[in-house]
Amino acid sequence: MLRIVHYPHPVLRYTSRPLTEIDDSLRGIVREMFDLMYEARGVGLAANQVGLPFRLFVLNVTADPEQKDKELVFINPEIIKRHSSIEDEEGCLSLPGIHGDVRRARKIKLQAYDLRGELVTHDAEDLFSRAAQHEIDHLDGKLFIDHLSLLAKHGIKDKLREFEARYLQAQSVGEIPGDAEIGKILDAMERPSSAPFEANATSA
């Protein structure tokens, strides 16, 4: 069973690897990712946010589980063009309760494979553009807080320390493996799995 992992879990800083195969297991993982995203009231979710170090994210800018026709799956995504920029507020399912203004491209063109294995090009703007850039950042081991101003980072430092304390506490009681062990597990993963860590269910 997949769960959303929280900062500062090491997988959130892991550079995700390209996927080379689309099968029923991956389709099941995608469905589970959508379900978790809706449960958390998000519009996007990257694979490493559920402990899987692969270049995959899902998106539904409506955040409405009834609008399945708006669901998009991005496998091995790549941004090929960026146009202008705009600053707006962002949050993250791996950093619940933290928000900040982030400057990103207003419009982007991106390519990715879908679940049929077809290469699809999207011209994205507004929330679609911002969410896609946010999720691709995840796949590159980056978080939206990395883009915040020094003043904004100062304003959230106490909340980040709370996340760090909960994470260390979970490790101390064995609910989450040590960081070195997590790194070895991630490095050894050759294809998606629904349970990369025994304790990835603990989103500390």
C-alpha cells in the first residue's frame, strides 16, 4: 500500500530514474496515486512522493475524483519550452500546512509518455503549467521551498523543524528505516513496486 511521504524523507531529494516498461503493475500504482492525491485534496502527485524513485507523476487540476476525464499521467516527462513567468502561491502534499510564493514559467510545452506508451505533447498554462513544473521538480529531487525567498524560508523554519523532529522520532522507534538503508533500497529498485519500504506507510 502506498502512502504519501513527508519532508524530510530522503526519497524527496532523490533524482528519479526513467521508466522503461508500462505494465499492469504500473497502471495499478497510477490508480493508487490518483486515489491518494484526491484523498489529500491535491492536484498532482509525483512517484517519489509515494516512495518510488521513478519519473512519473499524475495530475488532475480539478482535484475532483468524479472528473476522471481530466486525469493525466506523465511518464518520463520533459519540459521543452518555457514562456514568460509569474509568481503565485504553492503548497505540497509532502509539506502539508506550508505555503509560499514561487516564480515559475507562465506557459510551458512538455512531452511525456502516457499509459498507452504514446508520446504526448501538452501546451500548459495557468494551474496546469504550475502544477506540472512543481511535479517535475519533485522528480529532480527539488521541493517548492527551494524556490522561496530568504525571508519566506525564515518564516517556515519552525514548521520544517517540526517535520524533521517527527521524522527522526519515527526512525528512532523503527517505523522508518535509516537514511542510509533507504538510499540502498532506492538504488536497488529496478522497476516500480507498491511497497519499496516496509515503513513507507509512515509519512513522518
